[in-house]
Amino acid sequence: MKIRVGVVGPGDSVGHILALSREYSELEMIPYIYKETKETEKIIREHKTEIDLWFFSGQAPYYYARSKGLIGEENAHYPPLYGSSLLGTLLEAHIREGGFQQASLDTIQESELDILKNTYFLGDLNIHTFSYNEYEPAEEIIRFHKKLFEEGKTEVALTCVQEVHDRLREQGIPCYRVVPSPVAIKLVLRYLRERGQSNWYKRSQIAIMGMEVVHSPSSLEEQHFTYEMKRHELEIKQVMLDYAEKVQGSFVQIGDGLFFIYTTRGEMDIHFQEASMYSLIEEAKIHSKLKVRIGVGYGLTAYDAEQNVRLALQYARDEKASPVISVDENKEIKEHLSESGEEAISYQQRIWGEEWEERFKGAKINPAIVSKIEYLSRHYQKKIVTAQEVSRWLKNTERNSRRIMAELERLGLAKVTGEEQPGQRGRPRKVYELKF
């Protein structure tokens, strides 16, 4: 199956990319041409379901799309502009203009320009630069070139943005466009091919979704082996069977109150994005009157995926709330916290080494909780914490977090640095420094 690549940019740039992509038979290149950078948003919103990866003609449309939250590093790329890309444009401008000493240039970084000057002799040429890292509106770039030209400080404008090139030309300013080199474009094509193949392989991995009934003490005593409980479980089986059909999976009941659906990672990822797993929890509760938890395991083999779904359910049991937890083939744990499917935290079980493994054997704390606190500490960029803050991170009671922090202190992973008074009443809270 071919990898569908959406090529976004001005007509000439897109045509150049398509011409160079002919030798990559694994890629199906689909052109999307715009006149102004802001049209990128409409293109992606209308066609994102048809495309596997995006190839942007340059920095401007790529970072414009990133600023709108439409793409990420994992599914889009663009050919960077190096100093060598500028050399051909300088030569063309020099010939057409009959020589010049002053020019303005946007986008390309100062460091790339320095490399060019150190590599090639450019004589007395002076280049005024407008470098930026991500996206800059065309109006700002036009203003930069126009001001220098009108003040007599430049004779020629060199731009990397088609819209800027066209507008400056319309205003009678000599302007030449810098485009990515064929080598840079081919490097991106190669990268997209490898990324696409990797994604297809990943999507075909085995995924197992597990649903487990959350028993209360009363339900365990009164209903666990009653006909009423079996009727409730039949309702859950009906919900799971419908969901198995939706994800093109195979449904299996593993034991009392435990159900698995075997499918592929590609199918599960789609339904994570649609947040249908959260509605599944509610649907199961409405039909069966039982509370459930969900875990998802991914693996290269069915055995690995099953081990990981059991691990995910184990982590879900430790959570006061009911997040959907997934564990992938690298043992990365992800907690999907919101019904939008967008809010998530991920962390890995840390490899502590033999000495620490021995210490944890006698500890009253799960190493996974320690890894989660370490991740959240880095996420919030906080090393100084109280048990109250940790309880908000872990969504548990402050009493439980005090116990966790005391255990971290005993293990040497936290140190008491002082106390704080929460108000006029109450005991002072210990302030800890995390020592990860």
C-alpha cells in the first residue's frame, strides 16, 4: 500500500517537489496549491483524513500549520534552507541586475549565511537579514524589505516566501526567490518514506483493549456469584461485542468481569482520537449498572500485547479517577485524561538498577508511582513540592501523598527542606526537594 503524502505550497514549489518524487514509488504525492500561506489551514482541515504525512514546501506553511495545532513533528516535514540554496539565487540576481552591493534577505539563519561567507568569496556584498525561527506573517517580511529599499539601503530583495516575492514585485522592488535545493527535497522524501513505512508497521501491531468490572466490597460479597451479577455482565458483553465490531476486532471473555478485544493499533488509535472509549465506559455503566475500567496494551506479539494490557489494568486500579491507560511495546505508560482524547500524560517504568530494585522490594511504594512523580516533576518544572501538590498530581488523598513522600524521603529520593503554614490553623506542611 502506498504512503499518501500531501504536498502543500505555491504552484512552482509543489511542481518541483512532485518532479523530484517520481523515483519514490512507495509515495503517492497529492498536490495542494495555495496563493497565500494562510490557505494552509483550510487545506489541512479539509483533507487531513485523506493524508498519511504532509510535505510543506517551506518553513512558512509548516510553522503556520504548527501554530494552529494542525500538525506535529511526527506527521509533517519541510526542506530546510541552507546557505547553498541562496548561492544560486544570488548568481541569478547578480546576472539579471547587472551586479549589486546591497541586498535584503529573510528566513535563512545568520549561522547559515556565515557558513556561506566563509566558504565562498562574496566580495563586498552586504546582506541585511531578517531571520526568524518559526512563522512570521508575510506583511512583516514585506515591511522589512520595503523599508530598506525605500531608504536606499538595498538594491535587491531576496526572499524565501512566494507571497512576499509576488507582492514586492508588484510594488516594483527587484525581488528574487530562494528555493530549497534538490538535495534537501530528496532528503525529506527519503525521511517521509521511512516514516510512512514505520507508521504502517506500527498500525499493524497487535492491540488488546481490556475492560474490567470494578467491584465494590458489597458487590463482591452479595452479587459476585449471583444470577443478577451474571445478567449485568451479559449487558457488558453486548456493549463490548458492539465495540469489537466497530474496531474490527475479536471479542473474548477472559474470566469473571474481565473482557478483551483483540484488534490492531491503527484501529485503536482512530478510536482514541474519536474519544469513543470514554463513551464506552459510560455506556457500560448505563446498561449494566456496573463501574468499569479500561486498559489498552500494544505489542509486537499477542503475548506482549496481553502482558501490556494486564499491566495497563493494574495501573488503572491504582487511579482514583477513571482514566483510560495504555502501555506500549516500550513499556511507556500513557494516561488519557480527558474525553477529547487530547489531554494525556506519558511516562516509562524507570530502570533503577540492581541496588535500587533491592531497595524497592522492601519499600511501601510502587516504582511506577515514583516514575510518574518524576515525570510530572519535569513536566511542571518543579523540584520543591508539598504532599498537597503531589496529591493533585496523582489525584489521590493528601494523606496518601504524605505517606508516599515519607517513603521517598526514606529511600533518599526526596529531602525535607522546610515547612509552610497553610493558614492560621492546621499543622505546618513539610516542603520536600525531589532528588531525581
